[in-house]
Amino acid sequence: MAANQRLTTSTIVLILSCLCVGGPYTCHASHAQGDTIQPGQVLRSSEKLASAGGTFELGFFSLPKSNYSYLGLWYKNDPSGLVVWVGNRNNPIPGTDANLTMDADGKLKIVHGGGTPIILNSDQELLAQNSSATLTDSGNFVVTELNLDGSTKRVLWQSFDYPTDTLLPGMKLGTNFQTGQKWVLTSWISESVTAPGTFSLEWNNSNNSNGMGQLVLRLRGDVYWTSGKLDTQNRTFQNIPLLSTNSSNDYKFSYVSNENESFFNYSVTTGRITMWMVFSDGQLMDGFKSVLVPDNICYGYASYPGCAVEKPPVCRSSLENFEQRSGSFLGPAFNDQNSSVGPSDCWARCWNNCSCVGYRTFNTNDTGCSFWSGAFVEDNTVGSTKIYVLNSTSSSSADISHSTGKKWWIWVIVVGVAVLATLLLGFLLCVRRRKLKGEEERNEEDVLFELTTSNRFNDSNETGNNREKGHQVKVFSFASIMAATDNFSSENKLGQGGFGPVYKGKLHEGQEIAVKRISKGSGQGLVEFKNEIILIAKLQHMNLVRLLGCCIQGDEKMLIYEYMPNKSLDFLLFDPTKRSLLDWKKRYNIIEGIAQGLLYLHKYSRLRIIHRDLKASNILLDENMNPKISDFGMARIFGRNDVEANTNRIVGTYGYMSPEYAMDGTFSEKSDVFSFGVLILEIVSGRKNNSFYHYDHSINLIGYAWELWKDGAILKLKDSMLGDSSIRQVLICIHVGLLCVQEKAIDRPTMADVISMLTGGTMSLPDPKEPDYAQLSLKLSLKESVSQKEKSSSYCVASSSSVILSPR
Ligand SMILES: *[C@@H]1O[C@H](CO)[C@@H](O)[C@H](O)[C@H]1NC(C)=O
Ligand SMILES: *[C@@H]1O[C@H](CO)[C@@H](O)[C@H](O)[C@H]1NC(C)=O
Ligand SMILES: *[C@@H]1O[C@H](CO)[C@@H](O)[C@H](O)[C@H]1NC(C)=O
Ligand SMILES: *[C@@H]1O[C@H](CO)[C@@H](O)[C@H](O)[C@H]1NC(C)=O
Ligand SMILES: *[C@@H]1O[C@H](CO)[C@@H](O)[C@H](O)[C@H]1NC(C)=O
Ligand SMILES: *[C@@H]1O[C@H](CO)[C@@H](O)[C@H](O)[C@H]1NC(C)=O
Ligand SMILES: *[C@@H]1O[C@H](CO)[C@@H](O)[C@H](O)[C@H]1NC(C)=O
Ligand SMILES: *[C@@H]1O[C@H](CO)[C@@H](O)[C@H](O)[C@H]1NC(C)=O
Ligand SMILES: *[C@@H]1O[C@H](CO)[C@@H](O)[C@H](O)[C@H]1NC(C)=O
Ligand SMILES: *[C@@H]1O[C@H](CO)[C@@H](O)[C@H](O)[C@H]1NC(C)=O
Ligand SMILES: *[C@@H]1O[C@H](CO)[C@@H](O)[C@H](O)[C@H]1NC(C)=O
Ligand SMILES: *[C@@H]1O[C@H](CO)[C@@H](O)[C@H](O)[C@H]1NC(C)=O
């Protein structure tokens, strides 16, 4: 009855629209009615198509946290309103002004205010004038070619052939071997982004142990869970316990496998609202939200039936999982802003990285990721950010010993942004942050104009002759930097600094430069950046690496330094063959130079810079082996207050961090003095402070030196390559080094004291107090405040806003 009536209506509409064919614009567009769209008809964004029996509805919808519209279909009476199919999942329509139309050729188009129309049936081989599109009661949106009497001639296109994340009763999951068509479900990226995301569900027709196919859930292509044996009689799958325990199970499953096609399908006998939906967190649910496969099961609970994670990380156990918590992490975040990754990608990446202990999504629409490796601080204030935190009880240092060789390609380097702030204030702030970013972009042109016209700044075009003017900073054009570094070629890469890679370059005038490419999206606003650069560039000292200028291009910021041909101190000092290049005279000169540079930084009247990350790799050597401190002022450039005395964002590198800084985040010039003391001991001994770490956790170079000092055998510390000259100077240096690494900051000398001790010599030196090396490492492992690096410096925190995890 109903079908007949529908045919009658269709026929009338068809006749009407035929009158319009050829001149659709001259006649008033008719509206789609009932369950069908005819050529020339329009379904407006406020209208819906309803299937003949009223089961399904098709129309436009939008999602929270998104300003886009989509064409979708859903059960009309589903109280949860879950969308079971999306017509334009890859092409969100900006705004809400959109119409679905069928043109005279039978093309189904979404016409919208924001760009070119989206054609739904563009894959359709044939176009036919006598087409219409009908929403059926099974939830299939079908384009058919009609005979003149309104009966169906053939099906041209159907939504069941383009499944999104949902399998409705009657839909196929599998492969058509004749057309190559694959019916696969793919989850959305997140609940606000419909594009294909992390998980996919397919039917694998290979004979498994039971001679049938099975469902396979994949995470980014890797097998994640398999359904096991399909038992059509008992209406269950081996690995879906719920189906066999639920006595009211009304499912009917079947599969077909022949030379033409192989697929799985199901139906429900009662006609209830049913949909097998793959969610972005990996859950497989049916219509009443009963869970067939729970979310995130196959990592945390590896024993769940069917879990088949292909490459499980060695450092995690089934006792661990991520739990949603409120609070924040100490230490910097690693951000990946890629909006094609969703929550479960973040979860899997964090799970697979042994030093990762927490994550959350980065963007408001739950795409992109932030990762942490520091300690988590619970915070129950309402509205604080929800973060997923590893609930492991074991210390992270235990994990780290397994971490080498893991697939850590993901963490290349991500330089964090103002994310620490964002993190504390959460989602709402996230939105605000994006607004700020927008303002920044708007201001960019103005600032660049100011940069290039300000009397303190000179464009690179007129460089060369004003280098003598001291603190002038040049703005280099991006093109000139690209040319100088040969498009940042890998041959020109000098290394990986704390804030991004460093490249060697040669300007067209022939001057050699080092370009520090600060990773994208990092740092603060342009104005502050500019101000800091001007300040930093004013610091001129023969023991500081000179900042020549900067380059700003869009998101990207670069600092241009003078080039140092002899690389960094660690490169020579810790290399068994090159170490002999550094005789005592040179080493003493280096110690003295660093001391002078540091004194200048600490004393320079207006700035009073605390370096905070002094270490051998930050000491560069010029052609005469004169030391030059690099990376100073980075804390300022990255927008932090230099006079703040306490911070919970630990900057620095293990082995060089003073106890008070590592434990409490308190820093002062005396923290730099501590690092300098470690440097002295390293320079004298030719050994890395943490090179002992490997053998005995309780002792490092400081501890070793102290033991020798106590035993009166301190000269054993001296590098055997140094010979026996200048013993007095060596002794003074070691003595000063031990004074610098004393536990209490107040006991350590200032840099001015250090210089008079080193040069004066007449002043009788106080006896050093015992350093806190043993307790420090103990406390650190208890506190887990920052993941320690193991053995060499594979991991170091270089600033609040950047971390290096070098892939190995
Ligand atoms: C949506 O658009 C409005 C107005 O243009 C804007 O204020 C809001 O931030 C947008 N929301 C998202 C999630 O992009
Ligand atoms: C949608 O259709 C209505 C009326 O049919 C029309 O007024 C409106 O401009 C159309 N919108 C677009 C984006 O084509
Ligand atoms: C389409 O309909 C026209 C009449 O409107 C008819 O003449 C023609 O044969 C039909 N074409 C097909 C392919 O059925
Ligand atoms: C999700 O958010 C990101 C970052 O704001 C944005 O680039 C992307 O277009 C958004 N995607 C959708 C579908 O809203
Ligand atoms: C899927 O089928 C192929 C053969 O068609 C087989 O080699 C493969 O192991 C199967 N994968 C799973 C996860 O069952
Ligand atoms: C699958 O199993 C059936 C029945 O056990 C058997 O006839 C068929 O050859 C098998 N196919 C493959 C590809 O192993
Ligand atoms: C169905 O379940 C019953 C009882 O659990 C079992 O005895 C029977 O073997 C099952 N049928 C099949 C085809 O596995
Ligand atoms: C496979 O397709 C061919 C041609 O379309 C048809 O003749 C044959 O009967 C089909 N086989 C099966 C098992 O459906
Ligand atoms: C699966 O599809 C086939 C062919 O379309 C159909 O004959 C069968 O009844 C369907 N099975 C179920 C359980 O709906
Ligand atoms: C069992 O199945 C019925 C319908 O099939 C459903 O309403 C009910 O929620 C299921 N029970 C559980 C525990 O999921
Ligand atoms: C971590 O969470 C998982 C799942 O929630 C649980 O099984 C495990 O016992 C928890 N471990 C700890 C140490 O709390
Ligand atoms: C973003 O993520 C997707 C999915 O993992 C990946 O295919 C793509 O290459 C990523 N894009 C970038 C720029 O990293």
C-alpha cells in the first residue's frame, strides 16, 4: 500500500520536473518530498527526507565544537540521535547554508555557500536522466534509474556501498572481487571530526582455524582485535562474550564467500534500532549502546579476548593503563598539531613510547596530541583539564631502561608553545589561545614591517657593512636563509639544539652562519620575540656566541648566530681520539673563558641572565679553541620571567642541574655555578658527569671526585692525557669545581669569586663540603619529576618549552 502511494507521488513529481528539464533555473525549484529526491528538486538544510516506513531520516546536521555541516542519516526514533552515515565526511561544509539537489543528469549534489558543490555519486559509472534518489527503510540512500512507469530499472549508486563508521542490518562488510569494491568501516577521527580516523573494521575472508572469516579491527592498519570464530547457530562470535551471554540476542549473522564477493552481514529479527558502530576510541557498539568491544582494551588489558596487538611495547604491562585525571604535568609537553590524528592515536603513541606518561588531545575538536613525560600533579579544581595519565606504580626510570630502540620516530622534536598555560586552564583556554594566535597572525605584517624599518633592525639586503655596529640585529629574509643552508639540507645540519635543529649556512657574501630553526608553533608572540632578540643581541662578550639576527616566516622563527668551526666542547672532550687536541693550556683557557662569559651574563646590569642549561654541548669553540657560551637567553626568548625564583617547569639537563633546581625548581645564579662546577670536573677529567651512571646509580663524576678528595687522591681525577705539568693549576681547578657543586647554594662561590680563585691563586681556598650526589639521585628517582636520561644524553629537557628525544 505505502509503496504504491509512493510510486504515485513520484510519478507526479517526475512529470512536473520533466517540464523543467533543460531550464531548471527558469522554473521554481520544487522541494523534495517524502523519501525521494527527483532531478531538479532541492532538500534544504532545514528539511529532512524520511524513509517510507518512517525508520530513517536523512538531512543536514552539525557537530559540537565544529562550525561545519554534514549530510547524514540516522534512525528517526533513536533517542541518542547517532548519525549512522555521513555523505561528506571528508568535505565538511563551512556554515549551515547548504542544499542537497539532484540535477537533470542524476548527479546528487550538495550545493553550499562555502565553495564548489560536493557530488555524492561521483563514482557512479553511469549518469541517467531518469534517476531519482530514495531513502529506504533499511537506511540505504539509493540512486536508481527509473522506467517510465516509475518502477526501478537498475540501481546506480547506494550509500550502503560507501559505509562510514556504521554497519546497519543488511549492509555488507567485505569485498566485491568483480568491482574491487571494499566495504570497510572507519571510525571518525574524533567525536567532532567525521573524517576517517584511527580504527577500521573489516571482514577477513581467509579461512581462520574454523574455516570461516572473521571481523578484524585495525588501529591505523595494524591488527588490534579479531572477533574469532563466527557461530551463526549460536549467534555469536568467539571473542564477543556479550553476544553469547545476552539471552535476548536476536541477531542473525551470515556470511557469503564465492568467486564474486565475500562479505559478512547481519539482521535483527525484531527490527529494533541496531547499528554496529566503530567509535573513535575503538569501541564497537550496537544500537542500545551495549558494548561489543570495549574502548582501549587491547593495550591496557592485553588479555581481553581477541586482542592481537601486532607490536606491543615491551615497557608496558597489563597492570597499567591510562586514566582520565584532572590536573597538570610538570615539565614541557610535546605537541603534534596534526588534525588528522585523534584521541586513540594519542593514546597508542603514548602507550608505545616508554617515556610517555600522559597525553591529551591538542585541538578543541579533539584532534592533535600533547604528550608528557614529567610528573603529574592532581588538581581537583572544577574545570581543570582532563588528561590521561598512566596509572603505573613503578618508577619511570625502570621503564626507561627498556626505552632504547622503541619506535620513537613519532617524537621528532616538538617545541611546545604556551601550552603549559593552556594545559592548566584547559579547553576554554585552548579556544582563547587560538584566538590569540589569530591576532598574532593579523599583527605579523605590522611587526615585520616594524622589524625591518626600526632603526635597530636592518634588513639583510643591506648587511655586511653594519656588523661593527654591535648590537644591531639583522632580519634575514627566509629566501636568503634557505639559500644559505641549501634548503636546510641534512648535510648542513650541525646538530639538534634544545629548541630545534641547527644548520650551517653560508650567506652570499661568504659569511658562515649557524641557523637555529625554532620548531614551528613555538614561542610567544612576535612582539615579545622581537624585544627579546634585541635584548639578547646586546649581550656582547668574547665568550658568548654572537647572535647576528633572526628570520621570521609565518610560524617559523630562526635565530642566526656566528658559525663556530670547532663545534662544541663535548664533541672534542669526550671523544677518545680528539681529546688529545685539548692540552692543559687550552683546557684552562676554556675554563677561564666560560667563567668570564658566565660572570658577564650574571652581572650584566640590565639583563642579569641565568643560563640554566650550561653544559659541554653548549660551549662552542672558535678556530683558536676559545670557548663561547651558546643558547643563553633562551629562557627569556621563550617568554619566561627571569626574576621569578621558583618554577615547576624544570629546565636543564640531568647531570648539570643543581639539587635545588632539580628538586624544587628554585634557581639562581648559583644554579649556573653548580653546572659550571660540573663542567670544570669534566674538563679536568675528560669524562662525562653521568658516564658513571651506567655502573652504579649512586655515584657520578661528582661523587667520584669527592671520594678521591676525601682519600687525598684527587689527582687521579686528572685526565691521563694531560701529563704532569701545571699540577698546581689543575688542583686549583678541581678545588674550585668541588666548591661549585656543593649542596647548598649559599655555600657555592659566585662567578666573581670563582674568577678571583682561578686567577688570583693567593686567596686561600675554603674546604669544599660534601656534595649531595647520592641523595640527589635517590630523591630524583623517588620523585620521578622528570624522566631521567639513561647513560648518555639521549633525553634532556632543555627548556620549559622544548624537549629533545633523540631517536635511536
Ligand atoms: C564558530 O564560529 C564562530 C563565529 O565565527 C566562532 O566564534 C567560533 O569560535 C567557531 N567555533 C569553532 C569551534 O570553530
Ligand atoms: C538553497 O535553496 C533555497 C531555496 O530553494 C535557496 O533560497 C538557497 O539560496 C539555496 N542555498 C544554496 C547555498 O544554494
Ligand atoms: C527516460 O525517460 C524518457 C521519457 O521521459 C524516455 O523516453 C527514455 O526512454 C527514458 N530513458 C531510459 C534510459 O529509460
Ligand atoms: C579541527 O581543529 C583543527 C585545529 O583547530 C582545524 O585545523 C581543523 O580544521 C578542525 N577540523 C574540523 C573538521 O573541524
Ligand atoms: C586475513 O586474510 C589473509 C588472507 O586473505 C591472511 O593472510 C591474514 O592473516 C588474515 N588476517 C587476519 C588478521 O586474520
Ligand atoms: C576454506 O574452507 C573451506 C571449507 O573448509 C574450503 O573448502 C576452502 O578451500 C578453504 N579456502 C581456503 C582459501 O583455504
Ligand atoms: C552452541 O552452544 C551450545 C551450548 O553452549 C554448544 O553445545 C554448541 O556446540 C554450540 N553450537 C555451535 C555450532 O558451536
Ligand atoms: C558471479 O558473477 C557472474 C557474472 O556476474 C555470474 O554469472 C555468477 O553466477 C556469479 N556467481 C555467483 C556465485 O553468484
Ligand atoms: C546477507 O545478505 C544476503 C545477500 O544479500 C542475504 O541473502 C542474507 O539474507 C543476508 N543475511 C542476513 C543475516 O541479513
Ligand atoms: C541484551 O540484548 C538486548 C536486545 O538484544 C538489549 O536490549 C540489552 O541491552 C542487552 N543486554 C546487555 C547487558 O547489553
Ligand atoms: C591501572 O588501570 C587498570 C585498568 O583500569 C587496572 O587494571 C590496573 O590495576 C591499574 N593499575 C594500577 C597500578 O592502579
Ligand atoms: C597526520 O596524521 C596522519 C594520520 O596518522 C598521517 O597520515 C599524516 O601523514 C600526518 N601528517 C603530518 C603532516 O604529519
